[in-house]
Amino acid sequence: MGFCEFMKRALLLGLSAVASIVFFNFSSSAQEFRLTTTKTNLVASKATIEVPALSGNPDAIIVATAVGESLTQNPHPIGAWYYSGKWSIFNTDHANMAEGLVYKVEYFLRRDANHFVHVMTKANITGSGSVIDNPALNGNANAHFKIFQNHAPDNRTGSLNKYAAVAEYDAAARKWYIKNVNGERLFPDTAYNIVVTSVANPTLPTATPYVPVIAATAAVSPLTVILRKAWIIPNLTTSMLLNGGSCAQYDITDAAVLDTDSAIVTGIVGQHLLLRLSATVSNGSVRIGLCSGQSTLSSMDIRDVRANILVVR
């Protein structure tokens, strides 16, 4: 089954995200959901986002705001961190996040003129801050937009700004710039997502929203679920170690599974930020793979690894 065919049929089936993420709105240009920090998605200062459209998509544009009392419960600047194929909301000063925090997360699957990444450079950092040079914002003091730090060291050389930042307009230069609230200096290679919500100027260009398109082809039949299973790694009572850079494999036997089926695995991997899960099928079984993400890691205890497994045809 080709990937495009698989995704079209998956959409018909209506696969949902994990329980810690609750979607509440969909529009042609953006998707929004509420992310609640839980024991299963927290790793120190980060809360992992388990949204299929964002996994493996480093080009996504994400902004998030605290909901209710979460701002006072977590009084730290936050940003989006792309690491090992997943996005997280994190405290940019690396303070640990608590359970029960709620954030409204808005994301755009692709970048365009009004949803883009501003990377600070030696050339655009001035005495005031880092100048944003964008047609929708230049000369437009009435523009409305959001900024949100974007840290993706796997995809570019990235500095991290641990301080809260704001955008201000320089009337003389007719440009917006980003600066730290406390006046601390900015460093090159620090990046911020920019989401323009209103240019407030009809003469300036407005980007066409990104709309996922599925080609008009012959109708496809819905997927058939062959296996749905909440799997926990065997031998929980025994110390199980995975050496850095190595992999372990486990087979789940099910006579109904064929090697032409497709398998999806979403993992809840405890404190193992660098652990990667995979699933492959053969006649009569599903093989779960667990691999350490870095060869320099020391051995890790993997007894708490669990996964949701779905096999479809």
C-alpha cells in the first residue's frame, strides 16, 4: 500500500490523537488543540506533542499560550522544541514543568508569507533588538502578530534564548524588531515563529492559507482494523537495559496479521527522550523495535516503555 493511499484511507477511518491532547477547532489555515501536561508526556522542562501531522515535520509553525491559571503556575517563558522527530512545548529557561498545565496550541503545517520563521543573525541584531524584515510587517505599525521561540538544533544551528521576548515597532526604521523584556542581549541563530493575524493595511499582501489537498481520484474503501492493542514491554519486574546506540525487538503474535498490512505505533516512553519506536508486520506477527537515539548514551532501563499499536488493511 503506497503512503498517499494509506494516508487517504487513514483519514476516512478517523484515527485520533492520544488522550492528553484535546482538539477543539479546525480551520482552513490552522489547527488548534489544548495540550495538558501529564506524567506520560512530560520530560523535565518539555511536554511532548503527539500529533501525527507534526511528527517528522520540522517546517511546522507553532505558537502556544497558557490557559487559565497555567501562566501563574508556570511563570516561565515557553517555546516550541523540535527534537528526534517530535515537537514539544518547553520552558526556555529549562525549569521543570509541572503536571496539569494547559496550553492552547495553534499550528500551521507549512510556512508562507504570514507564517514564517525569523532567524536572528549578526546582520539583523541591532542595539534595539533583532529586526524582522517582512513585507506584511514593514511600515505597518498596526499589524497584529504572535512570536514564539522555535528551537530545532537537529535541523539548524540553534541558539536558545532563556528570557521572555516581545516585539516592538521602530517608527523611524519602519520595521518591527524582537527584544528581550529584561534588556539582555540576543544571540545569532536564535529563531522565532512569526504568525501574522492581521496586517491592518489593505495595500499589503496577504498570504493564501495552506490547505491540505487530496487529489480527486476514485473512491477508496475504509480501512479495516486488524489489530488494536495497548502494549507494555514484557518482563516489567526485571531490570531491562538498552545500551546506547543499540536496538531491541519484540514480536507480538496474531494470526490475522498479514505482511501486506500497515502498522502504526505511537509510544509513551516515560523518561526516555531519545528512545525511538517502530513497528513492522509479517504474516502472523507484529515486530516492535526499540532503538536508542544516540550512540554515546549509557545503558537505560526500559521497563516503563509502552505503546499503542494499530494494524490496518
